Amino acid sequence: MDSVRSAFPAKFAHPRSMPTRFLPAIHTTASSYKNPFPNRPLPQSYSLPWMPSTYYKTAAIKPTLAPLAKSSQGISAGKKLPSLSTSTTVFTRYTPEDWYKSNGTNCRESEASQKNAERLRADTSRLIDDKYRQTKKTQVESTRNLGVRANDIAFWKSELRHELDEVIGETNALTDVKTRLERALAESEAPLQVAQECLLHREKRMGIDLVRDNVEEQLLTEVDVIRSCREKMQQFLDKAKAQILSNRAAQHKLEKDLANKQVAHRIDDRCHHLMNTSHGISYYRGVEQVDATISVPESWAKFTNDNILRSQSQRAASAKLRGDIENLLPVTASEMRRQFNAVNVAFTKRIAEMADAKRKTQTHLAKTLQEIFRMERNIEAIQKAIRDQGPPLKVAQTRLDERTRRPNMELCRDTAQLRLVNEVRDIGETVQTLQQQLRDSEDALQMLVRAKAVLQHDLAVKANSLFIDQEKCMGMRKTFPSTARLLAPI
């Protein structure tokens, strides 16, 4: 036995790997409670995770030496593990302190669970009472809201009926006036075509001259005036037909909205009178999750109000249209002639401005060409100055390169050396300055070239615009019809 005990430490100085079904010895001494990990870490096959379930499974297996005897067959005596003593085969898991702590924890948790249960019963009783009162209050509020809703629907029904009678009467009146508009069109098409052709010709202007100038403003105004005189006679007939359709569309919306409100009023009135003891009530599970609504009270009221406002707007437009029909032709001839003169004055002024701008463009183009010639000479001078700096730079750099071959202490940073270094630096800075000046001059030349191209293009644009305004547009405007031909009896 002594020989086994003496050999025991030597065997575990470098432990060998063993089958995983063998557990390490767990000591029961006091030192093992203070430090549950052994001084020498066991191999991976000996270690077990610190989980109680693992040790419960291990404790359920009765330890036996049969596996050790079987596994040790064929192994020499020098390689077998020593037999374990009885004191090292007890598998302990917790300390007495852990046992007392567990009992105390269980008692405290039980007391806490009892107190929680008592609070829960009291809270439940209060909750039942609160929810009953809340349900009753909610039902009362729902009943009151349904009554308010039914009253709102009744109010809008009366408004819809009143507006429906009004729009029907206005539609009948406009239908009678529509027959008077079929004799209106006469000699007002030619002035409109002249103004539109002038606008189309001026769309052929190029570049910056495609400007919305006073001439174009006056032409657009002339088109508007002619259309207010000539097209109104055609448009008022179309407007009368369209207005009748709009009135009937508004009438249809009112009728449809009125029919919907009658159905909604019947449903909400029935819902308002339902009680807990009413017949026909039932469970409809999940109905509160089905949101079939498409409006809110604001949008609902706005929808009907918009229908009424639309109908009122159509009635007002219809009444205004009937009044405009009676006052259409008396002022057409004077308005068209006055706008025709305004357009001619604007054309004359614009032609003078265009000729003056063309002369100025030609002057600037000549000056730009002269400056381009001077800048090209300047660039050639800068390039020659840069080339002239090449030989002095080569001489200075060659001198510095030669002086690097001086032997030993002769490599002195003397005045000549410093002057050569400064000379190379000064020449480099001079070249950089000249190159920057060359780049600036080239940029200026490019700007001059672009300015030349812009001026040449602008000159062509001005000539084209002058031709359009002076020849094409003013040539057509000499054939404006007389005032007598612009009038047509109704």
C-alpha cells in the first residue's frame, strides 16, 4: 500500500488520457470546498461541465471497477492507473451552506407567492366592478352618439332636398337660354389665326432670343381678347351644354347622396333604439375587427357639404352664363381693335431694340477677335520664357550633381553649395510661376474663343429674330379685318 501511495503522485505528474466514462476523484476535504478546481488541470476527457443535471446522471450510476478491469487488459503494469482509495470515491455536490441557503430561499419564495396571490384576488374584484361600470358607461355613450348621428343625417337630408329643387329649376332655365347661342359665330376667326401664326413664327427664334418679351405678352393677350370675343360665342354654346351636363351631374350626386342618407338614417335610428332586451341582437364574433368604414365624421360631413357646394357653384355658374350671353357682342369689336394696335406698337419697339443689339454684337465681336490675336502673341512669349529657363536649370543641377562626387570631408556645405541649391529652387519657382501664367493665359484665350463663338451665334440669332418680327409677323398683320366684319347679330 505504501508503494502504491508513493507512486501515485508520479503517475499524475503528466496524466494520460482515459476513457470518458471514468470520472475524476472528488475530494471531501475542507480544501476542496474552498477551491473546487484541482491544482493541476485534468485533460479534456476527465473534465465535466459544472451542471447539476450532469452530476445527477452520474450519481445514478453505481461505480464499479469492472470497466477499469476490462479496459486495463492488454496494458502493461507500468501503464495502468493506480487503484483509487475509498475516501476519494464519494461524489459530493453541494456544501451545507448551500443546503441552508436553498431552504431559506424556498421559504421566502413561498411567502412572496402567497402575498402575490392575495393582491391578485383583491385586484380581480376591483377589476370586475370597474369593467362593469365602464361597459355600462360605454353603452350609454354609444346610444347617445347614435342619436346625435341620426339627427345629423336628418339635417343633411333636408339640406339635400332643398338644394335638389333649386338645381332642377336652374337646369330648366339654362336649357331655354341655350337655344339662343346657335347663331353666334361669324367673322372672328381670321384675327385669331393671325395672332396664333405670329406666335408660331416667333417660336422659331433661336437661343436667348426665344424670350417671353412684351411682344409675346401682347400677342397672348390678343389671343385671349379674341377668344373672349369670338370663342366665347362658340364656347358659350359648348359651355351651356357642358353646364347642363354639370348641373345634371350635380343633381345626380345630390339624389344619390340623399338616397344613401335615407338608408343610413333608417339603420342608425334602429341601432339607436336597440337595448339589452331587444329582439334580434346576437353575437357577431370578430365584427369589431372588420373595418368597413371609408370615412370619418369630418370627411362624411365634408362629402355632403361638397356636393351641396358643388351644386350651388354650378347654379351660380349657370346664372352667370345666362347673364354673359346677353352682354357678349357689344364690346367685342373695340376690344379686338385696341389690342391689335397695342401688338403693333410692341412689334415696332422690339424691332428697334433688336437692330440696336445686333449692331452692338458686331462691335463686341470685332474687339474680341483683336484680343484673341493679342493673347496668342502673349502665350507664345510665355512659352519662350519657359524654354529659356531650361539651360540655367540644367547648369545648376549639373553643378550640384558633380559636387556630390567630392571625396570625404570635401563634401562641404559651403556657400557655393547653398547658392546652387537656392538657384535650382528659384529657377523651379520661376518655371512654376510662368507655367501658371501660361495656364491663366490659355484659360483666358479659351474664354475669348468661347466669347467669339457666343457672339457669332448671337449675331445669327439676332438676324433670324429680326427677320421673323419685321418680315413675317408685321407682313401678316396688315390684313386685319375691319370692325364691321367682326360684329355678328345674335
